Amino acid sequence: MITKRIIPCLDVRNGRVVKGVNFEGLIDVSSPVELGKYYSDHGADELVFYDITASYEERKLFTDILTQVAETIFIPLTVGGGINTLEDFDRVLKCGADKVSVNSGAIRNPRLVSEAAEKYGDQCVVLSCDIKRVDGVFRVFAKGGREDTGMEAISWICRCVEMGAGEVVVNSIDTDGVKGGFDIEMLKAVRAAVNVPVIASGGAGKAEDFVTLFREIPDMDAGLAASIIHFGEVSIGEIKSLLLKNNIPVRL
């Protein structure tokens, strides 16, 4: 049975890791270089690095900090934020990223997904989708959750997977930072619609939330964590130990 991945997420603004609630009220957490190394040394399966204001500020991702992070970790690294062209893919891959996450750039130009998949391979292209319920409909948001695109999320995700996205990160704005558990309803809808790995993001408040995630959705591939591990409420090791006790396979 394939092991479940536990993936810390570094939301980076102005060279610092930050965290908020429902994508708002961001507070400073730590240095991404120090935090990335800590997670790499303490059981993380992968690391996600998002330059969260790059798209909103219409600038390129900070590559100096990214390069330092990549040089200090020994686990796969996914990078996103301000990815709008194949040149952006090339730039962050040369900085040490293993996979590149696209969100607003794909919304502006869906062909970016297919072009990147053709050039770098499906396994390199990660679709990150910020989703919020609007009048009972799962809607795609752009620019760090600031802009409602009006697009229905499940059909958008399916379209991107058909074009070559090899993995999907589902960011629930409704549950982000709330620590009330993952958005199981939303995640089930995405998992049922695509045949590529899906990563759950937004809502983890305790180690038991990961048990609930993988029990409720046995074919969910990974869970993303930020607030609860950034602020020391629970460690990756504690999450994995609890998963093992519940017969959910993880890598130690």
C-alpha cells in the first residue's frame, strides 16, 4: 500500500514564512530556510514553498530565498507563486525545485499547463487550486484567494489534469487556518473526479484530523500542514505515529 505523505507548507511573503486564517490576517512565523531545514530533518515527506503575494503583486518569485531553501533540504520541493510562463518554470527548477505549482498563471493561460507538461513532464506540473463555496458552488479563486474567477472548481481541475497536470493541491479557503479539520466534502469531490495524486490543504488543527482525512478518503495521497506544525502544536512525528497506530501507512 502506498504511504501517505505529510507535507509542510511554507507560505512566504517578503522572504518570511507567514500564516493567517481564511487567507487573511497574516502573521510572521519564521525564516523559510530555517523552517525548511527543520522539517527536512524531522520527517517531512516533501516541502511546499509558496511565494503568496507574487501573483497579486504581478512580480516574479523570489529566487534567492528559494535557492537557499533548496540547498538545505533533502526532500522533494514544490514551488509556486508568480508562475506565468515556461521561463518561470525553468527559473525555479534551476533554483532546485523538483515540481512547479501553477495557480493564477494557469487561470490566465490554461495552455501553460499543457506546454509545461510537454516540456518538463506531467510529474513536474502541480495544479494548485484555491477553492471557496459561493452560493453552494465550489468556485476557483485567483491571486492568493483575492479574486473570484467565476469558474466552477471541479470542472476546472478536470480540464487541467486532462492537459497534463500530474498532481493537484486543493486549498480550501473556507477551512484555511481555522483548525477545524480538512474540508472532506470538497476533497471527496475532487478525488472522485481525477486519477492523479491529490493533496489536501487547509484546516488541520490536530493530529487526529489527518486520521479523519485518510479514513474518510482512503485514496487521498497527502495532507498539507502549516499552522499546527509552524506553531509547535503538534510535530510531524506525532502525526505519523498516530497514523501508524490507526493502520494508515506512512514513511518514518
